Amino acid sequence: MRKLAEQLKKIDIELPKWTREVLFEHLVEVCKDIKQHGEFKRA
């Protein structure tokens, strides 16, 4: 996850603010999905 954040920081400079916010929202959703998916696998 940290590597992804580092990559986003590099891209960050080139992105307008709204794009960054949309990307961040999407990342949060994806992370939630991955977490839930992981919990399903364990169950």
C-alpha cells in the first residue's frame, strides 16, 4: 500500500485537484473491497 502511495505522489503533481479526489475515493473503495475479500477467504 505504501508503494502505491509513493507512486500516486509522483503522479499527484500532474493531476488537477478533482482528479486526485476522485482517485482517492476510488482507492478507498478498492481497499474496502480487498479487505472484505480477504475476510471472506479467511471465513
